[in-house]
Amino acid sequence: MKLLRVGPEGAERPAVLAEDGTLLDLSGVTRDIDPGFLATGLEDLRTAYEGGELSPIQNTKRVGAPVARPGKVVCIGLNYRDHAAETKDELPAEPIIFMKAVNTVVGPTDDVLIPRGSQKTDYEVELAVVLKGRARYLDSPGEARDLIAGYAISNDVSEREYQLERGGTWDKGKSCETFNPLGPHLVTADEIADPQDLGLRLWVNGELRQDGSTKDMIFGVDHLIWYLSQFMVLEPGDIINTGTPAGVAMGRPGTPYLRRGDVVEIEIDGLGRQHQRLV
């Protein structure tokens, strides 16, 4: 199933996109696509959907982030071999972890705000993993897959000066407002046969900048969930951004960073497409 939230900011309604393109109302099943629903409501939704119990709703011009009020956004740095090579970094022996503020999460077509004075706002197409179960000290990566609610597109927008040149941790270059467009859909895990075989692409003003595959991940999705569970408790609704392939502006000398008026478009196989304007 393809789950989404539609409507004005702060007043989104939960919906599911049917195979024929019809938008179906989930309000009778859940008030929102939030951590509580992801933990306990997916099977009820599947029963209602397959039983034809959901009513069509009028399409809307705005699609919000497909997950409401995530508990945390955990990110993995330098997790693609070609990205590590372009930034001239050694392959990490263990996953590099940083966090993004949860209020960075916005809709897939919402404007992205360039921070005041920023000269190095950058883009990163990423596969996002959304959890439906609690992960605490998992014994092996094999336990991870059953805890995944689904997958979505994430743009891990980054301000490189704040991230790398101003001291401290990466978080302050990652947590500026609107710095995590998510969606358009949360595609349930059963629709993605292999999360390690998905193409990822990103364009800036129509120019293809990133063209990679999740096959190039250093640490795969299951390994990341297992690894993170050794250091923090992951809860339903938590989002994991799993890293970006080569092609970011930071890794391509002479490539301009994002400026006001630029348009970023992103797609991942099976997960839909994003479109953002920089303002």
C-alpha cells in the first residue's frame, strides 16, 4: 500500500493511493499516520482496503509528509562507496550516526528554505526507512526486517559550512527548518522486494546530479537497524535516513550549491517522486 497525508499544513488527512490512482480516505481507520497507528493499525488498514471499505476523497494540491510526528530522525553518513570516494573519505568501519531535528520533516513538494547567510546548502537523495516496531538490543540483523513499516524518499538537505566548518557535530548543518522533505508516499514494506536494489536519482534545474543504487550501500538496511538498536531504542514512527550516493555539490568541484529559485526533483524506484523549490 501507498500511504500519504494530504491537505494544508497542519490539517493533513490520512489517505491511501489505490492501484487505479484513486485517493481513499483513511479517517475512519485512523486519525493520522503517526507512531501509534504504525505500531498497531496497519493490519486493520489492510483489511479495510482489501474489503473495499474506504471512500474516495477529492484530490488535493498539497501532499504532506507521510508520517506525522516522528519520534526521531536518525541519519547515516558516508554510507555509499561512491559518495565516500568523491568526498575523499575512507570507508567507515562502523556506521556514522547523526540526528536531525524532527521538525525538519516537511512535505515532498514544500518549499525548502535556504538559511540566512548560507552559501553551501546542498542536496542528498536518500532511502528513508520508517519503523513499526520497537528495536532494542536486537540479536542480529535478521530481526530487523519485521520491524519495518515501509520506505519513503528523503532529501537530507545539508548546509556544509555549518556541518563541517563551524566546529561541533554534523547536526547543526542538518537541522535547519525544512531540511528533510519526505514522501510523497510511505510505501509499505511488502511492496519493496529488496531495499538493497533500488535506483536513486536527483536533478537540480533539470540537470541529473545523482544517479545511484542502494546496492552501493556500505551498510544495508537490516544491518543499520540492528546496529542502531545497540546504542538507542528505536520506536514505531522513527525515521532512518540511510545515506546518499555520489553527486552532491560538496563532492563535485565547481558544482554550484543550491540558490534561491533552484528546483530539485528526486525519485527512487517504486517510491514516487519529489519536487522542491528553494526559497
